[in-house]
Amino acid sequence: MSGKTAITPTRSENYPEWYQQVVKGADLAENSDVRGCMVIKPWGYAIWENIQRQLDAMFKATGHENAYFPLFIPMSFLEKEAEHVEGFAKECAVVTHHRLEPNGKGGLRPAPSAELEEPLIVRPTSETIIGATFARWVQSYRDLPILINQWANVVRWELRTRMFLRTTEFLWQEGHTVHATADEAQIETRQMLDVYAEFAEGSMAMPVIKGEKTSGERFPGAVSTYSIEAMMQDRKALQAGTSHFLGQNFAKAQEIKFQSEAGQLEYAWTTSWGVSTRLIGGLIMTHSDDDGLVLPPKLAPAHVIILPIYKTPEERAKVVPFCEGLKKDLAAQQYVGEAVRVRIDDRDIRGGDKKWQWVKRGVPIRLEIGPRDIADGKLFPARRDGVKYETKPTPEEFVANIAATLAEMQQGLFDRAAKLRDEATVKIDSLAEFEKFFTPKNADNPEIHGGLAYCHFVDSPEIEEKLKELKVTVRCVPLDGEAEPGTCIFTGKPSAKRGVFAKSY
């Protein structure tokens, strides 16, 4: 730790670099030897496992099953859906050979004789390969609906990367479903958006806006795209999850047809939806502070970290068994239907270094226990959300109240994030006001500025140039937004609803 904070620079000094240092300080991930890719380290992967486990249960509760589909997609599959291939072509990694051979200089080269008849695309998303599979699975209306999810990795070639937020390879889940009617597919699309919002707010303690994307932000090949949008502490928006109504576009491209109850051959209606390891980036930027990561208890790999403090073998003989007993008592308690997760850190390193490692890792509650604490019969717990204990609890009181304390912390983090978002949310009715809101005072080294602006607009190419100039995007048209006649602040044309505008990741 240097200076007054464990992380330097601070959020206000340099937010992008602060983010990188939080990732490093919390030991979440590191850059790999492959440019643009990352190694997710055990603490970071444990957070992802908790995200995965909780979302997976929600998917299964809504009738979905897990399956797995190939990493490689024939190039001809992407070509069948013109808008889709255009949207992803620049990001595709391509496999052209199936064998290597010595190059005569001590190295290797792709064997000229091993060139593939058809190049294979490393999965950027799976609509086309899964659609081709569904075409074999679907014959009759009796086969529908098909509700499938897969947990996988994908590759989208990125030039500018940032760990968790944008990497060439990342982990995600992608849901793909097939329905007999447009109404059923629309209901599915909105249901999964609701699942994402419930998870973001309930488990991540991250407030989100549910909305529909504009035509320019729509998923390539979709009829409509819905998203959940969150605001980070630097007042930029983060798209945290998307759900797509694909209409019959992919069904026609992949020949997903079924015989209806009336005996007619019809094209099916499909959806897709997904979230990724980007959620960890959202978690970091929603809650963390200048001392490092702050984790909501529902996703923390450990709820309580116990740090035994002793100087002599005699003290160790008293302290360690006490800590082990306390761990056992805490682990017997339930929080949100699961055992409280407790770890003891008895590594032989300096106490101060050990303490700050766990502060930077964001563990909700930290307990340093020495001989005096045991003699006094009182504990001195420290909460990572910064809220102080009013009195020192006895071990029994601490154990009995652990679930309530964690629940209070979870809600407190949500309330704090919601307050920050509300304070940075405005309604804007003029272009001059819009420009002022999104223009930093210091153009060379922009301070934290802007936020979420609700503005009347008309979805048209005309507004794109102005938004590009200000580095602002329209995030979505909120689903709970009221019909409100107004005037587009960019074109002066009549507008029926406000959209949410923000600088974004």
C-alpha cells in the first residue's frame, strides 16, 4: 500500500488506470502471452463460478437445458444470413489449415497440402451453427419449443482490450430457443431480459435499466434487441446483458421449419440471449473504492476471512483452534440458502500485508483475532463496505447475526449504487444542454463527468454524426418509459418517447 489508499491512482485521478490496478490488486486476472487475451486467476474465476451457478439455476427454473455446440463454424453458415455476417466479419478469427509442418528453418508453418476446403470461423457467437442443428431437431409443432443454453468461450478479434470488459477471447453463456409463434418468441425474449435484470440487481447489487436498442445498436440479423444498462462510478454506461428477438431471419437462413397443427410447413421463430465475463468488469466498477475490490456478499468467494494473530507458539496454540471453531460455527449458518463461506488465512507473512491483500480482494467481512480478543470475549470485525460496527460483538453474537449482516451489506451496496446513478441522471430538452452535459472541462485529461441523459430523439442516421463527435451513444429506449410527446433535440422532428444517452464501455 502506498499513500493513503491501497490503490493508486484513485478513481478521481485516473479512472481507467484505477480499474486496471483494482484487477491487479484483487488478483483477479492478468494479461496472457496471447495478445488481447487474459488469464483469469482463481479469485476472479471463483466470482465467475458464482455468477455462472446462480444464473444457471435461474435458466433451469425457466425451463432451459444446457447443451454444447462446436467451437468451429463453417464460413458458409455465416454467409447465409447477410446482415449477421456483415456485423461480425471484421471480428472473426479464421482457421484455414488442419496441419503444421517444419519450415526448413527450425520452425513450423501451415502445411500447404493441408489447406481446408472451407475455412472455419472460431465461434464469435453461435446462432448459425446452432440454427443448423435445430433444423435437424425440428420437424413438427410437437418438437417446440426448444429451450437451450450453452456455457462456452467465444472469440471476437479486438484491437483495444481491457481485462473483463473487452478481450479477444471471453467466457459467456448464450441461450438459443425455437418457437412456433412470434408471440411465444417475444415472451421468451422479454422473460430472459427480466432474468438478467433480476440477477444484476438481486445478486450483483447493480441497478439496471431495461430497454430496447435502436436500429443502429441492434444485434446483426435480429428483429429487435433488448438490453440491461448499468451506470458505472465514472458515470459511463455498461451494457450488461442482451436478449434478441430474431424473428424468422435465422430460421429462413438455416431452414428451421416445422409442420403446424394445421398441417402447413412453416418457418420457426427464434431468440438468443447472453451475458459474459464482462459482468465482472461491471461488478468492479459499480462497487469498488480506492482501496480495491468491494464484493456484494451473494457473489463473494468468501464471506468472512479470519486472520489469526500471534507471536509465539504458545499464542498460536490458543488462537488457531479458536479460529477453527469460529469458522465451523459460521459455516453452519445459512445465507440465501447456502452455508456461509469462511476462510482462515494462516500464511506466514506480515500481518499488515495479509490484511491489505484481503481488503483489495473485497471480502465482505474481515476478522483479525489475537490472544487479547479471545481473553476479552469480544471480536473486532471490519466490514468492506466501510460501515462500522457500533459495538464489539461476542463470538456468539457475531455468528448469530452473520446472515443479517451480509443481507444488510448486499442491500446497502445496491442502495449506494442506485443513489449514485440517480444523482447523475437528468432530463435534457435542448442540444446545447446535451453538449454541455457530455463535454468535460478538461479535454486533455477528462474528469468524471456526464451520466445518464433522458432525451427525446428520432431513431435515424442523422443523429449519429453529432453523437460520434461527443463520444455518446443512445443506450436504449426504456421499457418502463411513459409515452411522452416531445421534439427530437437533434433534428427537431416529433418524438413519442425519451431514450437514455450516455458515454459507454
